[in-house]
Amino acid sequence: MVSLYSLETREQGIGNWELGIGNWELGIENGELGIGKLTRLVIFFFDISFIS
């Protein structure tokens, strides 16, 4: 369930993913350990996109 959601958000938020690739690379350990935090960030950007 988490993996599927992660794939969907990754596709829909690819613009944010590309722009934030530096942070993703530097914080890859945080990304793996703090996946909940990453998902919240993706949801936040998705909400902004949806409202816009």
C-alpha cells in the first residue's frame, strides 16, 4: 500500500521530484528512514497543485 502510493505520488509530483533532487540525494538516508515525512511533503505539494 505504501509502495503503491509512493509510486503514484512520485509520478504526479515529478516536477517537484526533479527540482528537489539535490535535497533527495543529500538526504537519502533521511528519505528512507523518514518516509512518513516525505509522504507528508508530497501530499502538501499535491494539495497545492490540486487547489491551483
